[in-house]
Amino acid sequence: MFGIGGSKSIVGLDIGSSSIKAVELKKSRGEVEVVHVGLEPLASDIVVDSMIVDSGSVSSAITKIFNENNIKSKSVATSVSGHSVIVKRIPVQAMDDSTLADQIGQEAAQHIPFDVADVNVDYRAAGGSEERQDPELHQRVVAGRQDSVCGRY
């Protein structure tokens, strides 16, 4: 959880239809503690059907939450939901990592209802086991439309 950039704190950020919420967590001596919490209400026309309509208002609200609640962490975790995100479990044969990456790209194109050029795709072994002895593995593939996924800064 705290592996991003070696940071000892991280902010969970939730952009909802009625408000933006933030919680800063800090890891200290093997324990996780809540350091800061913030909430900023949004007008009903800012986020509609999981889509940000007014990005300026959202940006201002996030800045206000960070400033007013003394949130200092630069590591932020957020999520994307709605129709612009697809999660699929795809069976694949056991293979080396580079071949697997190519195979996932080809499989994703068959399972994702968007143009693959318009999405960010990532995958992880499903079920928590990555044993290569099993002839068929399952990969959890997640694709998010690029216009909904900001990326890492």
C-alpha cells in the first residue's frame, strides 16, 4: 500500500457525484493511522453519471481539501468506475512474461468493447497464484478508457 515512491503516507481520493472525499494514511512502526480527512461538497452538475463535467470545479475542490486539511502527501490513490472501465478474467496458457504481455494485448482486443487504442490496459494473475505448472492460468485484465484515466504524475 505504501510502496509508491517510498512514501510513508498516501491519500485515498474519492470523487463522487455529490462530494469529494480524501483521507491521508500514514504508516508508522508497522501501524496505519488516519492523519487527515477532508470532504468538499459538489454542486449536482459537476459530476454526472460518473463523468466529470466541470474539471475546473473538481480541481478547485481537491486543492481546497488538501489546503484546508493540511494534507501533505504527494502519493494519491483513486479509482475509476462506471461504463468506461472493464474488468475481465481471461484464461491463458502458461508462457514467459514477454509472450504473456503480447497475448494479453490480443485477448484484450477481443474482450473489450472499446477500441484498444483508446484504453489503458493492465493485468495481474487472478486468484493470487502465479504458479507456472498449471497449463491454464487466469489473468484479470482491467481496461479503462484513456479519457477517464489520468495516469501517474
